[in-house]
Amino acid sequence: MADLTRVRTRFKVIAGVLGGISLLAVLYLVLPIGQTNAELYKDLGDTRDEFKRKEVQVRPLRGLPEKLVTTHGAINDFYRDRLPARQSKVSEEIGKLASANHVTLSDVHYDNLETDIPDLREITLDAQLSGEYANVARFINAVERNKVFFLVDGLTLDEQKAGAVRLSMKLETYQRPDNVQSAPEKPAGKAPARGTKAGG
């Protein structure tokens, strides 16, 4: 009799567990747990929008290795063609421009400074500039248009009388590394016609 009671008890426990599982299954079917289809579609739309935003952000990076090579070449060309390899080239070029434009430079002072770019040095020039107003204007214009890169960093009028002016001038340029060779100078005259010898 005791065995029958034990079996009934176990049967009741098993029946209760199975009933509970059935009830949970019914609840799951009637009340779905988790995101609805509308919510899933919204998440999909949000993901697509995020993908499009990321695609726009990375678009400038496409072809970056080729762009870097091109940029590196342009920097080398600028160094070679516009920046002097020696500080003496700076004073030589400024002297030529002053002479060609009939102005006088005095109290010229140079500084050679380090920069944040390896092997590139900044050269600054402070000087007094005097001459006729038109000549001074032509000189400044020639400096800014010169093949050697010059940046006019400051001009201060010190004196003006009878059409002549005296200015304090500050220029800057940069000295390129020695391993960037300068471009060969082009000959001043025309090349000889094909089939003829130069000078003959």
C-alpha cells in the first residue's frame, strides 16, 4: 500500500511539471516573447542607415595608398623646386630681387630654426627696406612671386617722406633636406633646331 501511495505522489509531481510546461507553451504562443516583426524591421532599417553613414565616412579613404604616393611626390616636387638647400641661396636671391627693383636692404638678420618636420629647417629674415614707394611695392610683389618660396610675415612702416619709404620687413622660408635634389636649370636660350649643331 505504501508503494502505491509513493507512485501516486510521483505521478502527481510529474503531472504538475508537465502541466506547468504546457501552460508556459500556451503563454508563449499567445503572448510572444521578444521583438515583434515591426520592431525587427525597424532594427533592420536602422542598421541599413548606419551602414550608409559609415560608407560615406570611409569614402574619402578609398584609394588612400595611391593618394599618399601622389601627395608624397607633390611634396618632393615642392621641396625640390621651391625650397633652397643652403641658407646662402636665400640671401643671394633676396639680394638679386633688391638690386633688380632698386631698393636697399640694411640691418639684415637671419635665423635658422628647427621645425616639427624632420630635416626641414625654417629660415627667417628681418631687415630694413628702403626706396621709392613704387620700387618697394615691386620688390615685395617679386618676393611673393619668386621661384624660391618666401612668405612675407610682416611689414612695418618706419618712415615716409617725399615718395620714399623705409620699412621693417620679416620674411620666412624653409631649407630643404640635402637628399632632395634640385631640378636642373633650363637653358636660357632656345634649343637648336633639329639637324643643326649648337653654335654652328
